[in-house]
Amino acid sequence: MTDATVDATTESTAPRLLPVTDVSLVVLIGTSGAGKSTFARRHFLPTQVVSSDFCRGLVADDENDQSASAEAFDLLHYIVGKRLAAGRLTVVDATNVQPEARRQLVRIAREHDVLPIAIVLDVPPGVCAERNRSRPDRQLPAHVIPRQNRELRRSLRGLEREGFRKVHILRGEAEVAAAEVVPEKRYNDLRHLTGPFDVVGDIHGCRSELETLLTRLGYSLTRDAEGRPVDAAHPAGRTAVFVGDLVDRGPDTPGVLRLVMGMVAAGHAICVPGNHENKLGRAMDGKKVTVSHGLKESLDQLAGESEEFRAEVREFMRGLVSHYLLDGGALVVSHAGLPEKYHGRNSGRVRSHALYGETTGETDEYGLPVRYPWAEEYRGRALVVYGHTPVPTAGFVNNTLCLDTGCVFGGSLTALRYPERELVSVEAEREWYAPVRPLITDAPGAREGRPLDLADVAGRRIVETRLHGRVAVREENAAAALEVMSRFALDPRLLAYLPPTMAPSATSRRDGYLEHPEEAFLAYRADGVRHLVCEEKHMGSRAVLLVARDGAALERRFGVAGPGAIWTRTGRAFLDDDGLTAAVLGRVRSAAERAGLFEELGTDWLLLDAELMPWSLKAVELLRRQYAAVGAAAGAALPEVLSALERAAGRGLDLADLTARQRQRSADAGAFTEAYRRYCWPTEGLSGIRLAPFQLLAAEGANLAVRPHDEHLAWIDRLVAADDGEEPVLHRTGRVLVDTEDEASTAAATAWWEELTGAGGEGMVVKPLASLVRTTRGEGRPGGLVQPGMKVRGREYLRIIYGPDYTEHLDRLRQRSLGHKRSLALREYALGLEALDRLAAGEPLWRVHEPVFAVLALESEPVDPRL
Amino acid sequence: MSISTTGSAEDPATDLGFLLHKHPGKVQRFTTSHGEAHVFYPEAGDEVCTAALLLDIDPVALVRKGRGDGRGRGGSPDFALAQYVNDRPYAASSLLAVALRTVFRSAMKGACPARPELPGRARPLRIELPAVPANGAGEGGGPAMVARLFEPLGWRVEAVAIPLDESFPEWGDSRYVRIALVSEAVRLADALQQLYVLLPVLDGAKHYWVAPDEVDKLLAAGEGWLAAHPERALITRRYLARRWSLTRAAMERLELARLAEADDREVEEVDNAVDDRPEEEGARPEEEGTQGSGERPAEPERPRPPSLAEQRRAAILDALRETGAARVADLGCGQGELIGELLKDARFTGILGVDVSVRALQAASRKLRLDRLPERQAARVTLAQGALTYTDARLKGFDAAVLCEVIEHLDLPRLPALEYAVFGAARPRAVVVTTPNAEYNVRWESLPAGTVRHADHRFEWSRAEFGAWAEKVAAAYGYTVVLRPVGPQDEEVGAPTQLALFTATVDGPATAVDAPPTAVDAPPITVDAPATTGAATTTTPEGGEPR
């Protein structure tokens, strides 16, 4: 009977299940011809398998060249290391019958904090020899397989001792054939749990405060017959997460354990162990430990509990997993924090770091070990929440959060509501235990702008932007930006934004013009943008202002005290004079106060984009050296030229054409001098200084730059109207709204521009009224970003850019290429908004600094500077 | 430019036309590399004859031509330094010199086949140039410079500075000078040759569009008179400076120049980490103050006492040797002067030079001849770009770090970031810091009172200020510090340089009970749950209260 035969076969070789952790190093062990490659092919992806034969081939063009073995294994180890560093399951297909070969693999697994797993294919030597004989490409000397078999036999019993955390031995061909690999999750992998969570800091036996906190978080407590809390559940199904150090020092360690163990058992909570649980557990297991740091209180209190409860506690302690990955990997919880490379990994040092943190080997003045500032260096995307080190208040550092606010020392007990990122805390009822040192230490890296590292900015980089995808920064541009940023720019903590460059409108063919509004309107119309705003382009220099509402506001938010800052396009302090800077900021602050902007926007600081005038205030050196100098040279030379020409013409020489041309040059030079003079006027203190803000960039928790321009102008108008003082500092930005579908509207705007520039104005900037706009592709799908603005510069102003007599060379100057400038403008725009987004989201300094630095780097790209 | 001569009926001034090979009755046009030149005669009589050369430079062609290899993507002019707003079309610059050679080639050679006797004869000449750029460039420009250059050649010089803008008298004079050169008797060919060489020397500005071969021709024209000129050193130096700018324009990366331009700043204001003077000039950016405004030591050949920079390096080396350091990071290494000294001592086995300026690092690499050092020697040195306001993993693990004349180049509010990056994060066992002693500045005669020694110094500290800073940093980061003077000691104001040697306080390893386990390689290891195949030991690490 066919069925019976099948059954019998199945029974004799019942499928052997081989659990393999999803991130681990699988070491196949077996003699040549044991079927390792076949086994690997059957159970793993081709890319997961690294074979010594393959590596031999790579380095020596011959898979059987034994003389290349050393180099081949170097390569194999290198590949294995790269894969494990990336957290990928890796299978080593080599004989691995010698302890030395395995020792190296175990070492590599430990270096990357993954479990080494051994799978032994113990196939009789005869079978192996036969298989080898049938392989035309491999002729082994007869003694090789017996020798390998002897080595294998000697190895079998010691594999666990060598460090393999799982050892699967498959004996004989049938067992090999019937084996089935079963992927197994790591214990710390709870990524499928998405919360929401309430992560609770170090409790240390403060049961009463814990009850208060859980109640405040909305949990309802369940009590046993004696009124002791034994569980707490949240009506909305939230899960509590305890970061460890439930025990020791405080008044009621058993009470805390009873409640937390109840919650964990009921599935209402998750708990990771702290170093105190670790030590208490060992003490309760009868191990010899030093009784100190509040352990005695726990042992005494537990002595009053039942033997049964103590057994439950021991069981609970033993089952604790050092750290957890939650919410798809976006949240990591461990007692003492965890660097990114340890997330989800599994090794002694991972557990050690999770429980104790890392120390520098030094001790402080109280004899306590100095912590290694791992959070400072942390650059991971997952939020790491931890406790362990008491801090006065919980604060985010590089996407890490220490929740230990020293409740037992008279501080508070703090919880993080996740994903809301809200902190909830309750004050300690009293100081339960005297701290060894005062609770005034900083969370590592919280101050002094420490968290910025060179690796955050240097070299070729890709910055991910929400609006424009990946923006690349070239190495040479980053190098230049590094020099400017570190030598000349303001403190990066203040420098939350750098303004993007802006492209001009397409080159006009209109007689006498290089730029004209018509092209801007047409371009936006072609992009499907109907409503535009034309804003007057002021005759000053770009300035970004960070304005504090009060002296402490910036200290709180940016870590730098003071009234704020004003900076230029490359991040330099706009004014050398701190007093004058403060005076300008003071005027903006009081105007914003009177206009109610702080209240309305719920912020105690504002970031503004503005133009600061006159141009000579900042660029007087450039004006003198370049612009005025050219005017002076022309003014000295051309009258002499004309005089010489007139005298020569008086002699009857035919110089009419040449004279006409020189007269034109002279007139152009005069117009040029007039043009730059409009940008110069004297200032004395605040007197003469004019600030024309045109956009509110950001306020607390908000990227305002994406809001429509009519909103911006309304805010700005209120700000300007609220300026006081005998001589106004704040100035309005003239504007005209345009409907690109309405010819009367575009004509009116053109007339406005002509009037503006005819009177010597610089020109205007044309922007989509809605600010952030994308083109629409077919079926209304959003396309690329539309230029956020185009400048249309006045005919006279362009003499400052293209030279005094550029109007004589228009045909050639029209051959200008805008493509790179436009692309640059979009990339910088996206980076600027990215920085503001990250600032609004409260992301770490390095995340805000990254796109800001990238804007500066892109500014050093080769693009026609006249555009 | 106009050239006038006087004469009489027997010796008519219109002979100038023969000399110049240009007929006084014509208007002639010539094409030069940068635009059109016109020659015409406003006056042509026996008594007075004036020839005018009008060079009508095409500014657009100038910029587009100059972009050369720096051509940007999309065919746009990529030459941050080449401005359309340019004085070249108006000023009598090196471009005029080039045009002279084109237009008056024969006259310059002194050839005149029609009247062979004329070129050898000296005539009265008056040469007028309405706007000549006479740049100071640290050597005193303006009318004085014109006189220095032309008077030794026998010219009477009338030179008047032209104001920048009469609307803004506070801006002062421009760099342009209205010049008239008058001589009772000079050969025209000599006059033209002298102008040909000296106009560019006066100019001294950047000449990104003059080809190198043209520059060489300029110098060749100095034969016969340049050797005897008392200012030949100045002429040569400025000639070389021009060469240097030329090289820079062609070879260097322009990223920094673009960033300067983006902020309406002079390129030199930003890209100033490396002195632009040619290296053979002995540019010593760290020698500020000792040489003042460009005055050279009178007799450089005489053996001289060690310069302050040399004394400073010696003091640093002494301090490093005391610490027993083998691996040294030179933070802010500039052009590698100290690294050169470190290389001479085999005890320094690993030397890292870090500077924020890529140009400085390139110069250091060139000066240290890193590419030509024997492999083992070269392996001792690494140069890397870095900024000390950022922490940098590459700086960890050194025995000592040197901050030689570095801190004063940082704005004071940024100094804490450097303190942390060096003393907190990199944490070498020893740190040597040197900085100027501001008190000593009164002893530099050439240094105006109240100014700093180098334009980029953001601050200079007194001994008390530096001492207080050093104590504060040492206390904050667990170092001890000793302060030392460097250079000649003055009873009242101390030494010109101050040095601080920081040594990390040696802490024993953390006490056993508080230390978490550190051994990670040795079994037994710890896991979160027992392995499936048994035998695994679950060992809890020894340790306890880490707080």
C-alpha cells in the first residue's frame, strides 16, 4: 500500500526541527562531501550562505586551491562581519571541523553580538568519499576525509563550551534530509507590539508614588483582599513599560514587585531588568553579593513575605529580558540605555550595557564610576528610553530619554507617554533614601552643544528630505561648508535654518530687458499655479532672526541664553556689534509681543526670514572695493576719453561711432553709480537700520514656512504695525496678488514692477500664494516641487550684477543657463524646510544641523553667481 | 592713455607718428585679446603732438573667457572671482600693458625703418593715464607707489589719488591714481617697455585672465633697466604674487570663494587660512607682529636668532617630550610646521595633523613632501580635515594633543565646544595649548595699540585670562595644568607667547564593586534565555550598584 509506505518513511525520519534565531551566525560543520552546500541551498537564501570554496575561487580563481585558504578565510570572515554588522542571518559553508576555525567564527559572532549556532552534518566517511569521487572538479587525497572525520568526532561534545548557543547535530543521511529549519524570533524582539505605551522610570520601592503615577496615567488599580495593588489596566488598552530598578532603597519593594509582576502576568505591562533586580535576584538565589546600595532594605522587606511570593519574585527576575524592541523597532527600552548597534542583539556585553551602561573606567569625586556618554553619540532613528542615572528632569538627548528622576531620592517618578512623547511625573512623597551625590548632574550631552559630531556633517552625504527625496552633498562642498561653519558661523544650536538660494525668472527676450515679470507668470501658469504673490525685493541683505520672548526662552529651547541672533546666508553673525543685534532683536520682540504673535502661536521664540537694510551695513567693504571702485575708475577715465575724442574730432577725424559708444559707456557708468548708491546710507546705532521681515519661519512645535504667504504677510503686517519708537525699524513689504489666468491681473503686477524698478527698486520676488506647491501629474498625482519663488530683478539694479553697460551686451548675456540654479534652489528649499520640520518635531540637534549644513554646502556648488 | 611730445618745426612733434608707427591723420583700430584698441591723435602739430590709445575692453568676453576650466554645469560661467562688475574696462591695468605690446610692438622694439635715427633719440614725453590701479597689497599703494616705481627711471611723477565716491566722502580714496609721467628726454621705446612692466606691477590685483606666457613676456621686457632699479625686489615680488594668484585661480577649488560671494564678502576674508604669498617668500603667517607691515629684515643672510614661531615649536616639543607622548595629534596643524619638527624625532611614532582648511592641508602635504617620504616615515603622519567644534572619533586615543595658536581663531562663544571636543571627548593624556599673550603686544613696535596680531584672531588674552581659562578647563575635565612663558621674557608684560600643559589626572580603575563587567570575549557569556540545546550557562555578570 502506497499510503503505508509513505507513513513508514515519514515515521522513520520524523522531521527534525532546527530552531534558528532570525539574526544569528549559523556555522555548518561537516567533512568534505557531507552535503553542507546542498543543505545550505535547501534551507537558506543563496545570499545568506558564505562558502569557503567560493571565497577561494574569488581570491585564487580556483575553488580547490588549498594554498589560498588563508586569504580565502580572511575574505570569508570579512563578508560574515559585514553581514552580521547589518543584522543579517549568515550561514558559513565550510568544513569547520577544526576548533580554531570555529573559534574565529564564534569570535566574529560575539563581535557583532549575535548568537552563534552550530549545525553538524555527521555523515559516514564512506558516503562522503563516494560523493567526492563523483565530483569531477574535486579530487581529494584519500586521507583527508578520515582525518576530517576524526576531527569532527573530537569536536562534537565541546561545541557548547566553545560558545555555540544552539547545537544541532544531524546524524546520518536520513536525518540530514529530513531536517527542517525553523526561524525563531529573538527574545528581545517585540516589534509587533505597537502600544501605545507608558514607559515608567526607576521606582526603587516607591509603591505609593507608582500607584499615583499609574492613576494619573489613567490606569485603574486592582487590589487583593488585603488592599494591596496586584494589577493595573488602562481602559484604552495602553501598555505600561517598566525600565527596571523596581527594587531596593525605597519603602515597599515587595509592594512594587507585586503590582508590576501582576501587570506583567496579566499582559498589561512589559518589564526590563535593572541592575538592582539583577543583584537582588542573585542574592535571593543565595549567591554571594555585597549587600549595599539599598539591597538590605529589599532583603529585609522580602523576608516578611511568604516563601511562595519570594519564589515568584525569583522566577520573575530570572525571566526578565535585558531590553526590548517595540513598535516596529521605533522604540527601544532598556534600563541603562543602549547604543544602536546593540539594538535587538544578544550577547553578554549587550546585557551588561543594558543593565549597567558603559563606564569610562574613571571615577568621579564621589568615587562613583564615570559614565560613558553613549547618548551623545547616539544617532539611531529608534527612540531609546532608559533610566539608571538619576537626573533632575527628564530631557531628550539625540532621540534618547532618561526617565530616572530620582523618586527614591526625593525627586519625582516620571513616565513617558508614547507615541505622544509627553512626560508625566509625580513628586516623591519624601526623600526615602539619601543620595551619594547631589542630583544636579546633567543627562550626558544635554548641554554645551556637545552632541554634534564631525561624522554628522563631513564627507559625501545623503540627506533624506520629506519634500524632495534624497539630496546629495559632495565631499568638496561639505569640506568648504565645514570651514565656514566652524570658523565663521554662529553656534549651530541657534542656527536652525539657512535661507535657500532663489532662481531668477527665465531670461526675457524683450528688448532692453534681461528679466521681466512676464516669464515668471508664464512659468507658474505652466506649472498649474494660478495664485501668486509678488513681493517687493528689498535693497538690503538676507537676514534670519531668532527672537526670544524672554531671557530664558532660548536657554530652555536651544540651550543658549540671550535675546536671540541675527545671521546671514552663510550663518555668520549679521552684525559685529552684540549691542546693536540685541537692539534690533528687542524691537522685533516688543513688536511681536504687542502684536500678540507669541500668544497666538503658543511660542516663546520666533524664527523670521527678513531683509536687513541698508546693503552697505553689511557689504560696505564689497561696495567700496568693487562697486564704488568701478564707479571711480569709470568716472575718472571716461571724461578724459570723451575729451580726447572731441579734440581729435575737432581735427576732422571721423570718430562719430566711437564717440557715440563712449558716451553711452559714460552714461551707463553714471547709471551704475546711481544704482549702487541707492543701497548705501549711513547708520548710527539703530538709526538708519531697516528690517523688512517677509516670513515667519518657525515657532515652538511648528514649521510655519509651509503656510500660505497671505498668512505670513498678515502676521508680518501686524508685526510691522506694532513697531514703536520714533524712527521705525520694521518695514512693510509691498506686494501685489496675481491671478495667472487673468491678463488684467498680470498686467497690473507688471506695471507695479515697472513702477518699483523705475524708481530704482531692486525688483520683486514672485511666489505661489500657497507657498509649498507641487506640480500635478496625470490623474492628480503630486509631482515635483514647484519653484518656491522667482526673482525678477529691475533693469537698473542688474547693472550691479552684470556690469555698468550690460544693456549693451544683452544678446550675449541672454545665453545664461538656469537649469542648475533652479535645481539648486529646489534642493536648498527642501533642505531648509526639512530643518524646520525637524526643529518643529523636537528632533535632536544633529538632525536639525544636518540639513542646515547641507544648505551651506550646496551654496558652494558651481553655479553662475550672477543668477 | 595718451602720449604727448613737443617739438619744433625742425624737430616736429608729429615725429611721434613715425615712432609709434601710427599716422596722426588716421583713426586706427586693433583687435587685442580682450577687446578693441583705438589709436587716434587729439593733437598733431609741430609743437605738440598727442597720441591717444583707447582700449575698449569687452567685459562680457572677459568673464566668459576667464572661466576656463572652471566651466560649470550647463555651460554657465563658473568663475566666482570673475566679475562682470569690473574695473578692467576703465582702468589702465595689465590688460593695457598687453594691448601696448600688440598695438605698439615695433615702437617698443625701437624699430623705425622709415626714420631709423628717430628711436635712438630721447624726446620730451608726457604720458597721461587717467585711472591706474595702484594697489597697496600691504606695501603702501597709491601715489607713493607710483613715485617709487617711476621716479628712479628719471620720470617726474604727477600722481593724484581718485576718491571712491564723492557722495560718500567717508569711504576715502579709491585705489586708482591719475598719473602723468613727464620727462624732458627719454626714448619712446624705453618708456613703453617701462609701462609694459610697471603697469601690471602697480596693479597688483588678481589677473585671472592673463595667460602665463603673457606674464613671462612682461618680465622679459624689463631687460636693461630692471636690474638697476632700486625697487627691483618689490617689482619681482609683486610679479610673483601675480603668478601665485594665477595659479590659484586655475588650480584651486573655488567652493570657499563661492561661499564668500554668497555672503557678499571678499574671498580673502573667508579663504584666508593659507597665506597667499608665494612660499619662497618665506610667508610665515604665524610671524604676525614680528614683521609688521611687510617690512623685511634688512639683511636676511645674517644668522638670526630663532623666530618666535621656532621658539614656540621648541617649547611645544619640550612639553611633549616631558609627557612621554608617542602618539600626538596636532589640532589646527596649518601648513604642518610643527609636524615637520615632530617627524625629526623618532619617539613620535604616530602623528595626526588636523586642520579645518583643505588648502592648509594641501600646503602641509606639499611642504612635508608626504608623497616622497619613505613608506615607514610617511606612515607616521596622517593629515585630515576636521573641525574642533565637532567631536571627532578619529581624535581619540592619542597620548597628547597640541593646540598651537588655535584657540584665538575661534569666537569665544564657540570655545566651550572645542573644550569639550578635545578635553572631554578626544581626551588625550596631555594637551599643549599656546596662545598670544596680549599684554606683550605693546612691545611690538609695528603693531598699532589695541589691535590683535592677526586679522583672524577673535581674541587675545592676558596672562591672567589665559590662566583662568586653563584652570577652569582643567577642573572641568579632570586635568592638571602648568603655565609657561615662551619667547623673550619681559619683566612688565611677560613673554609674547603663553603655553599651558594639561595632564589628565590619573584615576585608578573603578572600584570593583561598582564596576560592571568589562570582559566580553572570555566565556562564560550571558544570554537572555537558555539555549535550546542545553549546556549553555546563564551567568550573571558580577557587579552591582553602578551609581
